[in-house]
Amino acid sequence: MKRIINLLIVSSLMTLSCHSQGYFKKDKLIETGVYYYPEAWDSSQWDRDFQNMAEMGFEFTHFAEFAWAMLEPTEGQYDFKWLDKSIELAAKHGLKVILCTPSATPPVWLTKKYPEVLVVKENGQKAMHGTREHYSWSSKKYRELTEKIVTEMAKRYGNDKRVWGWQIDNEPSHYGTVDYGPEVSLKFREWLQKKYGTIQVLNTAWGTAFWSGTYSGFEQIEIPNPSLLISGTASPHSVLDFKRFSADECASFVSLQYKTLKNIIQKSQFVTSNFMHGHWDVDVWRNADLDFVSYTMYPVAGYTKGIGNQGFRLGDPWRISFANDMFRSIKGTTGVMELQPGQVNWGSYNPQPYPGAVRAWLWNAFAGDLSFVCSYRYRQPLFGGEQYHYGMVGTDGVTPSSGGLEYSQFMSEIKVLRKLYNPSAIAPAEYSDRKAAILYNIDNLWNTDGQKQTNQWSYEKHLTKYYNALTSLTIPIDFTSEERDFSKYKVLLLPAYQLVDDSLILKLTKYVNEGGNLVLTARTGQKDRNGKLFQDKWAAKIWPLIGAKVKMYDVLPDDIYAEVLMNNEKYLWNNWADILESDPKTEVWASYNDQFYKGAAAVINRKLGKGSVTYIGADSDDGRLEKEVLSRLYNSIGITTEPLPEGVVKVWRSGFWIAINYSSQPVKIEIPANATIIIGENSTLQPADVLVWKD
């Protein structure tokens, strides 16, 4: 963990604008590209496809992420001729190229000759060839072979001015699969020995006296495997450390490729990797040595109902914005490497997006200050596992799909904005003054979701509920880490921050005393960094900070709701409730209105130094309580907010206001009478409509 913390410190102190490094030009605002797989199509069609791509408005394309078998047909024998030709034709039509290292899909010769590189599943069986991300991050042989192919690619294209940048791997994760291979076990023990030093220290940290789990040597430690347990669950402390280790292994594998590339390629070429929002087995913040971190986003794939009867076609209003803010906060720059092109094939169900939704997602990406947006993919495949996955053109290879038409519309609209762009534009003070930060440490997700205490608990839902509450008040958001400076934010939010230590409590106290406004939520401050409860009264570490005692917590059955009373308004909860007993000088903003603790504090606020601390003990389903508390907090510190209609996103970027309607009904947007509408008809937005204006 010390290595990761140091990386984050360096990142926070040396965050550089990628614009200043020459990767992106500010006056371009955002550049748009699309994946292409020349290896999948007859070479006689390549020139036509690149010409059509450019005519649609695309500015760059993306090659080679799944092409290892074509680049290295047999071990040590490389074939770059087809890729050379593809880059030449792309450049002919004015398209820049992002090259991708092909480690996501090892060739058959590799997995057959070196089967030890494959992930070992929880039942002890090796993953089979035929998919992706089925290699082990811990495999020494796989790292060796990956380094060789990356080196060869870097030597050939590292000084090629037609190559804009590099993507490492593709969505690095194992898609929820845990790797239990022998090299993983060995490296996990080494990781633990480096972290703890002696087995006695580990025994104390893990509390191995429980269930007679004491170890006499690191060689006795096994990967916690739930399928092999007879009763109960694995030690939560071992699980937490194994998750940390696995995320470190992924970051280390990505870093190996990053360093290999950077040692060879020219400085003008960027290196990134694309991570999936919601793939919590990896930690994007651990990849802070990349030039920047990008992401993958599919808003409509059967896993969300959205808002209203067409929400399943539109997606959640917070989802793209959340990714924008999370990934941008790591290095100050980000882009979306894969944005849904239309209907897809891999969801629990795969509906057609609402007409205009693809364009709305593109504008949402622009609004998040992204430097580029790229879609997967240009042509709908005729074979393989993604035949029903839309592209920019249909199965004939030339007819634009509905998504392709919406991409073209967006790209033409961006050209309009480029002509109106003013590089000296500054965000309105009433908007920028609202900015809040969310303190993020993935350990809290891993630990709370590992010991839910109720089948309703989800850290992701808890976190995104607060994010959505803030954005629904037109509050811009950054994510931050513990090593960074909190003082530039007037409001700092810690959602379910279960794992704390004295140094963090001191830093938070200092932040508040110097004028910051701290918001803590349910499940905060219960445990130390190893996931052990403190030998003290419940959550006592935070009592002096919040000005109250956390007497106990409660959860309810999923079909029974209880009430919280705030300003004579009733709010329902049944997920989680911290029962609070406030100090005399602490103000009670909301109380529990039933159950045997009726009258106990549910939400409290106190003044401390020049700032304030708010504790929200109840966790609701609908987020109404949380939004009301945040609105009251901002009002109490004299900062205005702007409540938005449900489902509306409103963001300022680069001198422009952007509003998007994710609801299933028309909504009216309030804009100044003297505003100039640039994109859109009027201030009434239909579902999936976009409005862009200047004050």
C-alpha cells in the first residue's frame, strides 16, 4: 500500500495538464474517433472504410487491441505489414491513430505452449482460450511475452507521427473472476510479507485468533476462496488484503507496459488505458503513473431502468457524469475510449436506445471536460461473439446506423462550438463556488460490501446516490484522495467511510477548523485500516469530530420502511440507520420518527472552528433525504444551489452551458433571457434532448 500511496502523492503534486504536453489542443474542445479492426475485413475495403469514416466526421481511429495473433503469428515472428498499411490509409484520410497493446487477447499458440499464463478459477480449473482478459496478471511468463510484443510495437511505431497515442490492454480486469493460480498465491504471500514484515504482525492485524486461524509462517496462507469454505465466510481482513493485492497486480501489469512504451516512444505520444466504471476488482486510482486514465461506458445494456417509462433506453442521469468526474480527477485529463454506439449484445436485455440518446451521451462526455470520445466500433461484426453489437455502419459496411448518424450530428455540432470558443472564458462564480469533493478510497467499498449486514447494502448505490444528489443541485464535483489538499473545496463528502485512522481524523478536523464543511454519512469511522473494530465505544474515533455519539445502527427488512422527520417532512429509509445522540451544542436536523428509538437524531450539524460537520445517519432508497440535507447545508453556509428537474444534467464547460434531459418527459430549463442558444430549439427539452447556450 505504501507504494500506491506514494504514487498518489506524486500524482497530486505533479498533476500536469495533458493539454500543455501537446497531446490535446484546447481549441479542439473534444476530438471524436472510432475503433476499427482491419484484420477482420478484406483489405480491399480498408481505403473505402477510412474515407467514409472521415466523411462522417471522425478525427481519429483505434487499432490492434485484439490483434496479437496477427501481429505475432508464431512466437518471436512478427508481421506488421497489415498494420503499416492500415496506418498509411488512415493518415491518407486525415485520421490520427491510437494503437493498442494486444495483451487482452493472447494468441492460441501462447496459451497452448504456456498454459500457466491462464487464470485459475475458484474451482481450480484453468480458464480456456477463446475469450479475453483470461491471462493472469501475476504470470511471470505472460509479463515476459507481453513486454516483448509491446517493445516490438514501440520500436516500429514509437516515432511515427501518424500515431497519436497508445492504449494499454483493454478494460483491464477479470470481469468479476478471481484468479487463484499458483503464481498468484506465491506473490500474495510475498506481498503480505513485504507489508507486515513478520507473521506475528500479520496475525495481530488480521485477528487470526478468531476460529483458531493463527499462522506460524507466511507459507501457510492461502487465497481466501469462498467456494472451499464449509461454514461462514473467510476472514474479512484477509479478503480486504487480497483485494488490495489483486488491484496492485493489475496496476503493476499496466505499469510494466507503460514503462516499456515510455522508454521508447516519442514524448508527443500519450499512453493511457481504459477502465470500466463498476469493475470494482481493480482500482483506477492505482494507475496514476499513466499519462491519464480513460474509461469505457455503455449506459444502456439492461442493467438500469433509468427515470420513467423510457429510462431503460436513456440510462441513468448520473452515470456518464460520474465517470467523467472520477477519471478526470486522477490526472486532470480524461477521455472515454469506448462509448456505446447504439444497441449492444451482451446485456441482460439489449434494447434500442431512445432516439437521440447516443447524441445525448456524447454531449454528456463533452460536458465533463473530456479531451476525446471514441466509440466501439465502426463496423457491425459479421462473425464472432458480438454480431448483434451496433457499429457506426451496418452489416453492409456502408450504411450509417442510427448511432452513426447521431455521432455525425454531434461532430458537426462541435465544429460550431469550436468557432465560438473563447479560451479566456471563466466559469460563473456562483457555479464554481459550489464545487464539492468526494473523498474516495476503494477500501471502503471492498470492506462494506464484504460485510453488508443487510442484503440491501451496496456501496456503489450509496456513493452514486450522493453524487446524484449533488449534481441535481447543479454542484460540480471532483473526486480526491486522502493525500491531496482538501482546502480548495468548501464542501467535502465522505460516503460510508468505514476505515479511518488518527491521521485522517486529524486532517479532517483541520479542514473543518480552517473553514471547510465536512459531510459524513452512515457507516463511517467504525474500523481501522485493517478492517478491525476499534477497542472502544462504537465509532468513537469520530465522536469528537461530529459532536455526537453513534449509539448503534439498525437495518430493516426490505419490505418494511421506517420514517425520518425533517422540517415536518417525512422521509423513508430501510437500508441502514446510525442512531445518534447529539452533544448539547450540536444541532439536530432530522430525527427518527418511529421504531423503539423514536426521537433519536438521524441527521446532525455542528459548527467547529470556521467550518461545520454534518452527519447523515440514515440511508434512504430514493435519495430525497440526502438531497434535502445537502441543500440545507449549502444554504446554511451561504452558497446558492440550483435544483434541477429530475433527470436533468446541467454543466458549464469552456464557456458553454450544456443541459441534457435523461427523463422520459419534456422538461423546462431555466436559462437567462439574454442567453444565446447555440444547439437546440428552445428551453423545453424532450427526452434525450440537448441544449447548449452562452450567457
